[in-house]
Amino acid sequence: MIVLQCMLLAGCRKTPAGEYRTVRVKAVEQVENYTYLFVKGKGPAYWVAVPSMDASPGETYSYRGGLLMEEFYSKELDRTFEQVIFLEGLFSGEPPEQARKQEVDYKPKVAIEKSDVNLEQEKGFIPISDLYADPAAYEGQTIQVKGKVTRFNPEIMGRNWVHIQDGTDHNGKFDLTATSSASFETGSTVKLEGVVSLNKDFGYGYTYEILLEDAVPAE
């Protein structure tokens, strides 16, 4: 699956999942949805990109895996990166010794905070809490959801990624990720229609219990 998606983007390659890399930040570039970090490990310095985070030169982080993009053009920065590695997240400091020896429990994660959202539910739209309460009931179905956009990450693996919340919660699960070819503004309220997929694993940290795929604006 991920190989086919990478073919949609020129120069997209996977980096080895088992290699833990520790790097020091040399420079930071912030745009609306991403943080670009110029980092240096044992070899030459290079660029990585993660969902927006606070970072400063001199800080040390670690990661593994990622998606390597070659000749990647950033519209916000109006520059082309010869190479940049897209990551799901970074860890402060060096990886634990146990993680160096085992291939478990060391996937980068970006903290997802619960937003103050209070949307009126509408007939025909599935609350996010219902999806997490009984995911199997919706698998493979085309559904409609309504929510507030809390994060928007464009142009990763040939698609845009949008996170929405509607104020509902099931056992601490309140955030739904959707993929789409459309663009959305963070903070806006949207209605989406898409197909529910379960336990999607694109590799290297991109794992989703529930994913709304090929989402389009709903009426």
C-alpha cells in the first residue's frame, strides 16, 4: 500500500524502520502545519519535517523511520528541499536502551489534545464517540461526520490528512483522522463523507485505529 502511494510523489522513499537516530537541531523553520528542522547526527546535516511543534536550535531529539522526499517544494517557504524526511513525531533526547534492542513500543507520536468543541449533532451524521464505541459496525461503510478541524497536514503520501473533533468522547478517544484531496482550514467546522477503514498501518508511525478515507465535503 505505502509503495503505491509513494509512487504518486516523485522521489518518495521509506527509511529503515529499525535504525534509531539521535540528532541535534541546527535551525528551525515554522509554517502553518509543519515544523522543518535542520538536524545533524553522525553524518552530514539534513532536514526533517514533523507536525507543528515547539523546537529550538541546540535541542536533541531521536526518531526512527520516516518518509524521504526528494526535490520537495514547500509552498509556504517558497523553496525546494533537495531531501527532507517526513516524520510522525520526535522524542526528546536519546531513545531508551530497551528500544534500541527491540522493535516494539517506540513509534513516534504527536500528542493530540482535546479541543473545546461543542457542536450540535445533526441527523445522518455519525458522532465520533459512536465510531470508537463500535468500529466494526461501520467498517467499509460510507458515512458522514461533522467536526472542527484541529490539525491539517497536506500532501503526505499523495493525500491530505485532516483531524477533526466533535466534542464527543468514548473512553478517551475523541479525535478522528480523515484523508482527502480537499484542503481545510484549521479551526473551521466541516462536514465530511468518506469510507471507514479500521487498523490502517502505513508503517513508520502512521497507524490508525479508525480512518475515514477519500473524504469529500458533505452536504
